[in-house]
Amino acid sequence: RPSPPRGRRGPKRRRWTREATIATTGVTGELTAMHYDHGTFDDPVGKENSQTRELLLSVIEFIRKSGPLFNEPGATRDFVGTPWHYADAWAWLQEQQATGKIPLGVYRVPAWVEDPAGEEVAGFGRVRSVFPTRFPIASLLAIREFDGYSSFAAQYLLNPISADTAVFHRDKNIL
């Protein structure tokens, strides 16, 4: 096992490796011959790479091929971001988790949730903001008007199919 170079300072590692403490790459970057204790995948899905089936699949393939980089005992990965399409990498990750194919904790927090004591929002019923100091309902409604209903539904409600613009509504009470 090689010794760390003299004079090098930084956070203590669990083991010595030749990889940098921090490395960055995009979804199209090369991942060959790297091995990490932890990886944070921050916004791998975006507007541009969710526009076609080929691009959607390329992000999923990037995530799949990153798996061997984290085969060290105790290695972990975090995935952070918002959905852009109903069949993007987020949907794929949740499917893998639901079927037990990969261990994955899912923490999804939309900007508003149903609440009988909340404010009335047309098409959504009574809702309350999950982050009221940052995003009061009035601000969320202004963002929805400015960004567009579909973009707002994906980015703020974590649902890439907007209830405002859906042809077939998911809510069985709306016909």
C-alpha cells in the first residue's frame, strides 16, 4: 500500500487512492479506471438531455456504467435533481429501487402538498408550501405563470406531466 505524499493536507480519507479527493465530469465524460468511496450525481438530467429517447437512454446508461466506480466496500452514491420527462433517469432509478434491483433511498419533496388547511389553487385543491419562507404559494403561482405549467410541474412539483395541461387526467374524479 503506497504512502501518501509528504506535506499533503486535506480531509482524512478512509484509504489511500490515486484518485483526486474531488473530481467532476458531465454525463458525456469519460469514467474509465476510476474508483471512488462516494459520488454525488447532481442534476444529471436536464432540459437538453431529456428531449429525445436517445438522450434519455444515454443518461441512464451513464448512471449504469458508473456503478463499477463505486464497488469499494462501503462506497455510496447520491442522486440529486428534478425530473424533466416521465421516462427519464429519475423514473428509471425509482423503478430500480421499487423492484429491488438497486438499494436506493428516495427523498422527494415537491414545492407544495395537499393540505385541507392550505390555500386554494385552481386544479389542485387546497395546498400548502413545503418551503413557505422561500416559496410562499403566491410566489409559486407567479413562477408557474412565468415558467409555464409543464415546466413548473416538472421542476417544482416533481411531476413531468402537468395536471394543468394533461389531456387525460390522473385524478379519477376529473372527467
